[in-house]
Amino acid sequence: MDLIISLVINGLATGMLIFLLAAGLTLIFGLMSVLNFAHGGLFIWGAYTGVWVYQMSNSFILGIIAGIIIGLLLGLVTERLIVRPVYGNHIQQILITLGFMLVLQEMIKVVFGPDQKAVFPPEYLAGSFMIGDIVLIKYRLFIIVIGLLIFILATIILKKSRIGLIVRAGVMDKEMVQSLGINIKLVFMLVFMVGAGLAALSGVFHSIYSGVIYAEMGLEFSILAFIVVVIGGMGSFSGSLFAAILVGLAQAFMAYYVPALSLAVNMLLMVIVLIFRPQGLFQVKE
Amino acid sequence: MEGLLVLKQVEAFIQHYHILHDISFEVPKGEVTVLLGRNGAGKTTTLRTIMGLNQVSKGTVSFKGEAIANRTTHQIANKGIGYVPEDQGIFNGLTVGENMRVAMKKEDEETMKRMEWVLELFPDLKKYWKKEGGQLSGGQKQMLAIARAYVNKNDLLLIDEPSKGLAPIIVDKVTESIQQMKEQTTIVLVEQNFMMASKIGNRFYIIDDGVTVHHGKMDELKEDKITMKKYLGIS
Ligand SMILES: Nc1ncnc2c1ncn2[C@@H]1O[C@H](COP(=O)(O)OP(=O)(O)O)[C@@H](O)[C@H]1O
Ligand SMILES: [Mg+2]
């Protein structure tokens, strides 16, 4: 029982980090039908910048803020320079964003050095506490709580605010949104930036979670984010949370019971979903 | 004085198909101008081209004396044009109220008054305020689409075949509501339902194969059996 609980907590924490990464990507796809493989690049830049500031200042909070800021800025640059010229052409999008992803990854090595770096949690998030026989690792609980808060906040914005409604309406019918006098490109830029900020935040959190960061994480997480977006239903925000948790739990359990499969399990889940429900688990109403 | 909306020799393509060859018409302020023509004549494409959803490849479009051809769609809409597309463009996953809220550029007193007025016109919308767009009947969707275009203070409404697919009794209701809006705003109406068109319209233009071939006062058209038969297949 204790084992199950700790695997579930592992899975949930991993799932939340994946959700932060995938949430922006799914909205970006839903809104402008853009396939963005550079998303993982924003993730590693968030991670490296956040860790750098965290280790320099000894303040995790400052690290988080720095990570988010670099994410927002890189998001702006990516949208304006990389994505905007290739709207409407998926092949070009894949090639150029994948290329940019590699540039971002190599730039990490230039700026921060090629070696992997170890990262430790701040004191107040280190260690664990016990409830009965169950060991609860503080940092994992922290991630789960923050991830849930962000999901709730984002859901409230998407459901209650006019800008949120516009984003959802844009996923359903872009032309109509424009016909109502709304500058969809501006909306898209905002969503892209927020999505990039969340990916970068996920990177900062993940660096401590895994204890180590390295440049190649960029491509790995680009692909992982895509898998999650496909499973959840492209464009579905709640779908991305659900799929991220599913993937997180599957990884956690596989890593324990069938370690050989723990890397392949994401692909496997995606294949199963694509066979039985090609539109993803959650589908956006057109 | 020049009309509120003026198209001169407008041409447009969809992909590489030349769809509009010579669309020229003028919409006088305060009137309802009806665009008639067979299926596939280019009426929808004409409205989409005005809205900037299609590029103008030749010719000019001016609204309130200002050239608007090939501006972006949101800029054109913000000049004061409301658009009710042929497929209604309802956001199916949003409720009636949310559909209205996306449309409302402001939430000032005047907008709220317009909202109240239009909800009185279409009480169903009030009744199903929290229902999702996707669950509305065809008639309710049409009413929502019209209400959404009306709620902002627009100078011109473009309405594409509002009677399409609706039961006769609903068509009457929609006809009546457009008649009431006519008092407040200028309208371009695309309509195949001749009864509706002739009740509401002041002027007409006939589009055939992407060309405006004929125009005049609505009253005259009713008497002009030859034109009706030739271009509209009505005898
Ligand atoms: N997406 C499209 N691709 C190719 N041809 C199109 C497309 N949309 C419309 N057309 C063609 O353009 C012509 C005009 O269509 P439309 O403007 O919808 O006519 P109407 O509204 O008068 O029935 C038709 O011949 C139609 O087949
Ligand atoms: Mg049509």
C-alpha cells in the first residue's frame, strides 16, 4: 500500500510537470494549428536560467521568476521570428521549429557550458515527512500543489474572463473571432508567450525534481509534450492535464515494475489512443 | 452622396479559382440591399471578401468613404461592420451568454441597452442563456448569430442567407426581427427566399457567375418576370 501511494505521488508530480509543459503547446496548436517542436527549448532555457539565478542568489523564488521571464521573452521571439512566417504550413513548421529547437539546445552549451549540472532543492523544500509509514517527499508535494493551483487559475481565466473566452472561441472558429473585431494574432502571441512561460516554469521545477539538467533535455521534452498533447486531444486544456497525469502515472509504475518499458510507455500510450480514439481523449467542439 | 459601402469591379480568387469577376454595387445608408442569385453565384464569397476573409485581387471596396480592401478582418469589423456568416459561426462549446460576451467590444450602458433590446426580440436566447451553442436549434443559432452581430454599435450588418434550413414559422420570426433592425442600421442581405427578400429589401443586386448583372428597386423586381426567371429561376 505504501509503495502504491508513493508511486502515485511520483506519478502525479511527474504528471504536473508534464502538464505545465503541454498546456501551452495544446492551446498553441488548438488556436493557430501550429506544430511547435521548439517548446522543449523553452523548457531547458527556463531550467538553466532559473537554476543559474537560483544558485547565484540562493533564492529559489528569484530562480522561478527568472525562468518565467526568459520563457516569456523567448516565447515572444519564437512566435514573431520563427512561427509567424510559416502559419498554415505544417511541414515548414516542423522543420523550422525543430531546427530552432536544436539551436536553442546548442546555445545552452555555449552559454552555460556543455556539462550536466546538479541541482538541489532549497532547504525549506528538501527532505520529507512521514504520515504513518508513508514517506512523503516535500518537493513532490510542492509540485503537485503548484501544478493544481496553476490548472485551477488557468481554468478560471479560460472559463470566466473575456480573454479566456476569446481564446476558447478562437480554438473553435478562428474566422468568426476575427469577424467580431478581435485581433487573433495578438491573442495568439499572448497565448504563445504564456505557454512558453509555463514551459520554462516546468523546466525550473523539473531541474530540482530530477536533480540534474543537461541540454539534450530540450528535444526529449519537446517530444514528450507532443505525445501528451496528442493523447489529451489537440487543443484541449483539460485534456492536457488528464493526459499528463496518465503519462506521469504510467511512467512511475513502469519504472518500478517493468523498468525496461518505462521510456517506451509514452509512445505506447499514444499509439493505443491513436488507434482507438484518434481525436485524443478530449475533443474540442468545433 | 456616395453609399455607405461601395464595391467597384471587385475580383477575387479562392485558391487558384477565379470566383468573383466583376462585383460592383452600392449600399445606401439606412436601407436594406439584397444580393440575389443562384446557388454558387458568388454571394457568400462577396460577403467574405468584404470582411477580408478573402483577398480582393482587383477593384476597390470602400466603407464610409474609406478604402478597406485587403485590410485584416478584425480591422474591417472594427470600422463598424457586423457579420452573420452563412454557417452562423456559433462557438458551439460556449454558452449563449459566452457567445454574446465574446462579441461585445464594450460593456457600457449603450451596449447593455442594445443587448436588452435584442434579447427582447429573441426571448429564446434569454431562456437558453446558459445552454451551449452546439445544443441550440437551427433557428436559435440564427438568432444568436444575428444578436451577436447587432450587439455592438455597427453601421452595417452583412447577413448571409438567414432563412437557410429554417422552418417557415421561424423564417417569419427572423424576417420580422430583421425588419425591426432595419430601423436602426444599414443591412446587406443575401437571400434565396424571395418572399423574405421582397418583404425586407429596398434594393436588389443580382449576382451571376461572379458578376453583378442586374440591379434596381425591390418593388420593380416583383413585376419583372423575365429577370426573375432568367437569373433566379422563379416564374
Ligand atoms: N473553398 C472553395 N474552394 C473552391 N471553390 C469554392 C470554395 N468555396 C466556394 N467555391 C466556389 O465559389 C463559387 C461561389 O460560391 P459561393 O460564394 O458560396 O456562392 P453562393 O453563396 O452564391 O451560393 C461556387 O462555384 C463555389 O463552388
Ligand atoms: Mg452562399
